[in-house]
Amino acid sequence: MNSYHKIKDFDAERLRGVGSSEIPILAGMTKKYFQDYLWVKTGQIESLNQTVRTLWLVKAGRVVQVRDPKKDKRKMWGNHLEPLILREFIGPRYGDEVAHEFYRNATRAEPVSSGPFKTKVGAFHPQYKFAMAHTDLLIDGELDGVALPQLIVEAKSSGFMAGKRREGAVFDGYDEDDLSQFGIPDKVFMQWQWQAFCFGVEEGYVCPLIDTADYREYGPIIYDPRHVEKSLALAERFWWHVEHDKEPAPQTWGDVLSVYPDLENKTAMVSGEAEMEARRMIARGADLKARKKAIEEELEDVKAGLGILAGDQRTEDGKLVRSMNTVLAASDGEPLAKFRDQTKDTLTLTTWLDSAKAKEKKLAAAKKKWEADKLKLSEYQPIVDECHLTEYEVHALKLDAELRALGAYKTSEPFRVVTY
């Protein structure tokens, strides 16, 4: 095992190298997530994508990350739950008394290590000085005179949706059926492997608490040097940019706007290979716009088909009366689709999307008032119930995110409309 140390200042230490949570950023897996940054020179706060460039801005001292306790309550509660999750891991293996002693020490104002159970420790790789990591729990030492296997254990607290496996280019969510190392999200696997590399540990576990009630253990996770080679190449290239003060190329539209903040009424000329690349991108954009149109047309077909199935006709006083039922159900009574007067034609993407976003906006405003003690719970709860998203609204939000990831939309930034 490599040497390790107790971490005294996380923010100061993370500027000295590439940490495990930053490997997914270098791999381009966090571009859709935003973080608030404070520009050191101007004092201006901006929300930027988590990209290689924004990470470089932090390491190079151009910006500092702003953590708003009100916005980051999930992180706060994750920190509170971490010792509890680790106690659940320790108890069945090493005894309840040992687990209780660990929990008592871990939740002190100044947490201390409990025998072989080390918390809040960090390590720098002896050869690659920029490679650093900290871990939630490092097991290293003896218990009752018996040497324990060296393990790295990560505690995670996640919402309900994180407990469901979602497969695509990147595996997301925790698999409830596969509790091996292959059942954890790709980003978490990458983080653990980097920790094992920095600490020099061969084995460990990831323990998520899903939706406050579903505790799971994934593992044993085995150190894979072939996987770490790829992460090391990314980190080494990135750290070169930090050491040489060379800004990485923009990766996202947000990066581009940050690099070129002002709009000038001039024309940029391109020729040769650059012109050919521009033409290729324009062609790709046209194709994406056509695919977006096809998706919306397919949604229109779905709406029409469900509407026909939910339709009803009867004869009253010799006249044919047609109406649409509010609920379309399966033979066993399971609701399949719901229709309301004001939204019965809203299986189209735009209307469901507008409805979902309006609910989210209304709920956010009410939550802000409630947290500021300007709204009673009796007034807040009906708004929560009213703003519950239907399955179609959830689907519309998901589809909208996929389309944005494809680059199928024009930007909503002022004066930044891309046309071709």
C-alpha cells in the first residue's frame, strides 16, 4: 500500500492534483451537469458545464467553485449519512460493537480513525505526483491482533432513480440485480479504480443507500490496471495543461461562450480544411434537425393512436355523441394514459414539455417561499401535489434532454442563434 495522510483542508488539497471525482470530467461524462464558479478577478458568478476547461480554470486558479448550502442539500445530507452507511458495512463483518465505536468516532466534531478503519484520508501516487485521491473508508491495520484485508469502501447516498440501471453509451444508475462490480455506474467505477491506483489497494466495495431505505453492497471490486491506464493518460495530458498554463480547447457551447463572451458585428472567414469541417458540421446539423422532426411526428402518431383508443361514442336521443375518456386502462385495470380537457392533445413534445417546465417552475417558487418561512406547510403541500409530473411529462423532459445532447436545438442564449 502507498503512504496516505489525514486530510485537513479538502479544497486546498484538491488544487494539487487530479482527484478521483475529476476523472469522469476528463472522460467527458459530466458535460450536462452545471456548477457555480466565482471568477477570482471580477467577482462574477457563472454556472458552467463540468468540462475539462472548467476543471482547468479551477486548478489554474482562475475561478473557485461556489457551494450554496441551499442548492447543495443533497451533498450535505450525503455527508451526514456517510458514517451511517459505513457502519452498516462494518457491522456484519467485524461486529456491532466495532461498528458502533467506528460510528461514534466518525460523527465527532473532529472525526478520528477507529483502529484499522480510517476515514477522510488521502494519498498521492508515489510515481505520478499529480494523481491523488481521498476515500470514505480505508481499512488498514489489525483488529484484536489479526491483520484485516486492505479495502477501499465508498459510501454513496442516492435518490430513487439512481437505484435503476440505465444503459447507453455510459452505464448510469445502480443495478438492483447485479451486485458485482459490474452493477455500479461507470462514473463510480472510474472513481473507485483511481482511488485504488493512488492508495495501492487491490480490492474494495461501493455501498449506496438508495432513497434512504435500500442499502446495497457492490463488490468485491478488483483493481484493473488496464482501465487505470486510460484514466492516467487523460489525467497526465490534463495536468500538462495545468503545469504549462495552457487553456484546453472548449468542449461545449457553454465553454465557447465563456471563451468568447462578447459578440461583434464582424465576419469570421474560414478556408481549406476548416471550411470543409464547417460544411460537415452544417450537414450534420441539418440531419439532426430532420431527426428531431421525425421524433415529433412519431409523438404525434402516438398521441393520435392513444386518443382513438380512449375515444368513445354512443347514441343519445337518436344522436351520435362522441367523447374521450379521461383514463385509458388495461384489462387488469392498470392506467395506461390519462387525458384532461385542457391537455387531451398534449402528447406532443412541446405541450408536455411546457407543462412539465411550468410545474417545475411553480414548485421551485413555492419551495423557495416555504424555506424562507413565507409559506405554511398546509399551503405548500397542495402545490407539491398539484405539480406532480405525469409519466408523459417525465418522458418529454427525458426526450428533450436527449435532443439537446444531440445538438438538435438552436441555443436560447441571446444573440447566439445558430442558423444554417
